[in-house]
Amino acid sequence: MSIEIRDERFFDVVEESLELETLADGFAFTEGPIWHPGEKHLTFSDIPSNRMHRWSQSSGVSVYREPSNMSNGNTYDTSGRILSCEHATSRVTREDFDGSLSVIASHYQGKALNSPNDIVVRNDDVYFTDPTYGRESHTGVVRETELDFQGLYRIDATTGELELLAHDFDQPNGLAFTPNQQALYVADTPRMHIRKFQIDGRGRLSGGDVFAESTGTGAGAPDGLKVASTGHVFCAGPGGVHVYADDGCCLGVIQTPAFCANFTWGGDDLKTFFLTSSNHLYRTQVKVAGIPLF
């Protein structure tokens, strides 16, 4: 059994007999998995190896992009183009259908971003977190920061303008919308908590109260973050993927042998669960469906 049960409601999310299947290994540090609902493949980052890989049931794993500028988080925009957070260049890029890359964010008020980390899309607006992890030796390029804060940003879909939404974080990391996209969860890794912001009609944020804290025995610092179609909040970190009810109660943990940085849903019913865990790519099944990226 690969689960830790903290509340009986966890069985609404997973089977007691859940087991992990290894799809591939031998990576340096996997992150940023995204599922293409039409083409049925998974794309993910291997940050220190400076590559992005692609997996499909028919072809297995292949190198998708090399170099990747040490890309971390990825997502799709509403047209199905890949958006990536590059650690080595401190940029957010968009891959067009011809394979060319366009830079959609690199500086704020004339200063280079820290290292964009995770990324989501709402109504064509792009939201991303900008901690400093990509300026460290293992998952980035060591260099001094130009900004004196770690922020959460929005790129306006109409104007392309970069707007700072909040900067009262230590290291903002994973982020995810509620199913109705009226609220946004943001993980602050060193502070060991997840915050919840409300979103107004212009895409601006309010609130930001702590939704859940990683406390107790075996608690893990929150990393990658996503929300199921049922509203359950999934958050990766030490020990595996922690699953929260919408009241902030931790129901249990999908356990992984090594540190799990991120995950996503895939398959025809979006109940196949892919986990990027250190040097492995795993797969299992859950009872709750994810939300398609486009």
C-alpha cells in the first residue's frame, strides 16, 4: 500500500490498494508534468539535465526539448501551446506550433525576474510564481538576484503587460485555481503553508489567508500544487502528494519512495495520476478526475 490515511474521506479520493507503477527512471530531478488531452502524451521537465521529455503509452519516453534552459513548471495555454518557466534564463516562454519559442516575461520594472517556477492560465491570462530556486546550484544557475522580493505575477492576455499581484511570500511555489477559477491557491514552501486568494473580474487578487499548514509528524514543505475537479487540493512535497479537502483538512498522502515535486492527471477520464518524483516518473489511478489544461 502506498498511502497514508489521515481521514476516512481519503477513500473518496484513492483506493486502499493504490500502488505506484514506474514508467521511467534515471532522471536527475523531474518536474512540471502536463497532459495533452487530444494527443494523449505527457511532457515533463528534468531541470538539472537541461531537458524536457515526452512520454506516451505507445512510444515510452523520448527527449522533447534540449536544451530547455532548465525549465521547471509547464502548462498549456487555451490554444494548446506549451508555456514554460525557465530557471537558467529567468524567463517565461511560449512554444508556438512551429516549435519556435517566444519570451512572454523576463523583467519586472527593468529588473530580471528571479526564476519563474510554476505557471497556470485563466481566461488566457497567465499567472506564475517567481521564487529564487533557479538561482541555486542544483536546479539553476548561481547568480545574484536583481529583485528584492519573491512575487506572484499575471501576464495580461490582451496587452501582454506583466503585473505584480502579491509579493508577501518567502518562496512562492506551486499554484492552482479552484474548479470555477474564482480563487487561487499558492504554496509558500519555507513557510510550510498554502494560501487562498480570491480573484475579481479583472484578474486581481484579494484575501490570501492560510488555507492549510504542513504540520505534525512527517509534514512536508509544499511544492507542486493542483486541484481536482471535485475541489480536492493536491500538494506535492516530502513523503509524496498530500490531499486536502476544501476545508483545509489533510485527508492523507499518496506516498512516494523519494521526494515528489509535482504531478498531474491524464488518460481518457483524467483519473490516471502521473507523479514526477526525483529521478522517477510514476503512474497510478485515483478516483477523482483532474481538470484539463485546455
